[in-house]
Amino acid sequence: MAQSRKKQTVFQVYENKRKASEKRNKTRVYLGDSFPQWRALKALTGIPTDASFAGTLDTGGPRGSSVPLHGVGYTWSLRS
């Protein structure tokens, strides 16, 4: 006979949700009015996910590279 799983208490469910939310909040970035520029630059670079794009920006991307944001109003140069 298969063993049944113990049902979690309300406290355990709440605690699991709190921990997941806490972990998610550590990686959250608030872009505000810069969101269209973020999407445009991400599309121009061809990087598929927000997380990998943020990692590229954080590490400086390719040395000396710059990406013109046509229609966005400026050129964003990555760290060189």
C-alpha cells in the first residue's frame, strides 16, 4: 500500500510562501520609466531572458561595446 503524504499545516504553507517571496525579492529590480529602454536594449542584444541580460550588464558585457537605441533617444555604452 502506498504511503500518503502528511498534509502541511497552515503555518507551514505560509512559511514556504514567505521564503519563496523573500528569495524572489532578492533578485527584483525596479526599472520604473526605464522599462521601455530595458526591453529595447534586451531585444537589440538578442539575450533571451531578463536575468541573463542583467548579468551581462552587471559584468560589463563585451569590452568597449555600445548599442545604439534608435527611437529610444540615446546610445547606451557598456562599461569598457
